[in-house]
Amino acid sequence: MMKSFLQFIQIHKSVKQHATRFSAVVVVLLFGLFLQAYMHDFNLVYITLFFVFSFAFSAGPIGVLNIGSLKSTFLKQGRFFAEVEGKIPLQLYNPSKSTAWAIDIFYDKDTFLPLEKLESDTSTILQLPYTPNKRGHFTYEGVYLESKYPLSTARLTKLVKEIFTALAYPQPKGKSLNSFLSEDESHYGEEKEFDGLRDYDGSQKLSHIHWASVAKGELSVKTFVKEHQTQNLLFHFFTSGSDDEARLSQLCLWALSCEKLHLTFDIQMPQKRLSSNKESIDEILSYLAKY
């Protein structure tokens, strides 16, 4: 018994209680019933007063246990890019013997994700949207849980104390890898045989336009299999954009494209040469993010 009481005290300290409009309704109702009982001495009023007081008094501890027992932690997964919405995974675990009801997870002022219930001894992972405003390290905090269970007579909140930290890579944007390869076909391979059609994006040669598709109202270009492929693609920092941010964004896009196509590449930075043969894609992107 004493152990349970001490546990409740510990849980109670982690939960903050805020009044709601229903709190005022209960106070007014209790005061009105008390006056009626005092002035008229009706047994029915006493019984009603007792039940209203009992429900209002028991709602507090029930609500505290409902939200206070939950444990939360951020998970490390996924990639983040500047000015691109990503997802921060938050794991909620309910270690108590009872189901947690009506939990809202607030992550951005008045924005929240609702969680109807979380069964006993189970966990769930919620994906919180977040958009880094620039590349580099960032922190994410201020997330809290809220519940008005069971009677909405109090708004109970519990702060997620953990601070999420991660690295935002440069925003991947710029010209496509195909555009880069088409600029020097003699170095990156000669066209050998027809390999299908794809949409025209403005970077392909006019000689590659598939005029039969144009006649049908569809602007497509012909693609070809390269006869020879270089061992490594080479990207130069200073020739990849007009300024540092544009260059980093362009290099990030090309690195991701090479990863998708399973191509090896090198990036010649001002003071270092990055190689996908020696470093992972995330290591290369991390260098670009911290540049």
C-alpha cells in the first residue's frame, strides 16, 4: 500500500493540472447544492452533493494515473533535409496495468496528434512532422502529452523531457544527374542502343526528342544505353552552383541520385575529396551539412 502511494506521488509530480470551464461548472454546482442542502435539509440534495463531490474528487487521481504512467522517448531514424518536412518518431509506452485513454500529443503550439487509447504494457510510435529551416545540427523540444480524461474537469499535461537532436542535410535541389551526364557524353559513355522514352525536362538535346510522341501531344525524349561507363563520377564543388548553399544542395541531390542508381562517385571539395568507395552516403552528406 505504501509503495503504491509513493509511486502515485512520483507520478503526480510529473503531471501538471490546469483548470477548464468544466472545473468552474463543478464548483458552481457544488456550491449551489451545498446551499440547497443547508437551507432546505433535503436528503436527495445531500445524496446528489455526495455523488457530485465523489466524481469530481476521484477524477483527479484517475486522470493523473491515466497520463502520468506513460513513458516517452524519441527514436533515431530517417534523414532530415533543410526546408523539407521530415518525421520525428516518438515512442509512447504504457507500463501500467490499465489502458490509457484520450491522449493528445502536442508538438507545435496548437497542433497535435490524437491517440484514442494505448493498451496496457504496449507501445506505439507516432511520427511528428518537422521541417528544419537550415542545414546543420538542430534540436527539437517542447513536446508534451495532454489529456482531459475522464470528466474534462481538468486538463492534465506531461512534458516530454527528452530533447531530440539530429543533423539536417542540405536541401537536395538543382539539375538532375541525367543533365550532368549529358553534358559530357564522351567522358561518361557513348550512346549505344535505344532504351525507351521519358518525359522532357528541358535539359536533353533537341536531337533526342521523340517526334512521334510530339505528334500525339506528348513531349518525350529518347534514352540510350551507354556503351562505356566510367568507374567513378566526379563532381566539383566550385562548378556545381553559383554560391555555397546552391553548390551544397546540388551535390546533395547528385549524391542521393547516385545512391539510388548504385553508382560510385567522388566529390572534390575545397579541402577534401569525398569518395563513396571509402565513405558512406550519410558520412558524405554529413560533411556537406557541416561545411
